[in-house]
Amino acid sequence: MSSSRSEWSLLTDQEGTGTVRALPFTANHHSCPPCAYVRWAQVVAAFDIAGRPGVIRLLRTAAAFEGHVSRAALPRMRARAPLFRAIAKNGNLSDTALSGVSVHAAIRRRARAAGYDENVVAQLGGHSLRAGFVTQAFRNGADAHAIMRQTGHTTPATVELYAREHAPLVGNAVTDIGL
């Protein structure tokens, strides 16, 4: 893994082709993707070495999360072991990769906890994150090619299909020209 001041790369490989996606550093360490990656990798490594007691020991001895940890050395993890895994009700990590069903359920749980209407919650899933990213990126002024570099889409037309704009005045060309 390479890291620079402005971005940090994380390998993703859904189709087994080997791709790289940039995870930018953020000003706030609480919402910094590279910091989240490092902290989760530390938990997984502790679990792989010593099980649940190892995770408890890590959490008891880890320094307070008061700043960025993304520049910390990555812990040694088992080769080919999945990073993102299910967590059992007893707190143990599974040896298998987190499933799409688990991601879907987690998104719905968080939406309910945030107070979303049950009709909206019923429509959410893992794909909602991708569509939400594309929609917000367009709203923030990103062009289709910049979005494609992050999402892996191959054509601007496909990216446009993901843009879910339900507020007709947001991003409206007439509104944007200042009439």
C-alpha cells in the first residue's frame, strides 16, 4: 500500500482483475477512510492472532482516537483472509467475507436508527451507497469521468443511470444560472 499526503489507495477486486481505488484523507479523523481502514485492520489482525481476547486487549491498550492513525504501519494479517467479515452476536469475527446480505441488513439497520421512514428503509441496500455516491458527486460538481474513476463504470451513460435526482430544483440548469 502506498500513501501520500492527499490520497491513500486500497485494493478492491470484485471481479478478480485487480483494481485500485483512491481513499482520500479527510480533515476530520473520525470520517477519514484511511484511518477507518487502519483501525479495522488492527482489529482483524488482533482477532486472527489471539481471538476475542486479543481484540479486547487491543481496545484496552490502544491510544485514544484523538487524531489520524492512517500513517500507522499496517498490522500483519493472514494472507488471503478477508478483511471485511461478519461479526457474530458474541463479538467474534467470522473467517468468511462479509456477504452482500449482511451489508444490506446493516444499511437498513442504520437507516432505521437514523429515523428514516420504513417505506424508505425498505428500498435501501448496498447498491444505494453506490447510487448515493454518484448522485452526490454530480451535485458537488464532479464530472462523469471523475466519478467513473472511482466507481469503475465504463461509460458516462451508465454513470448517469446511477444519478438519482429526486429534487427537481437541485442541480437544475435554470436554477444554476441565477435567474
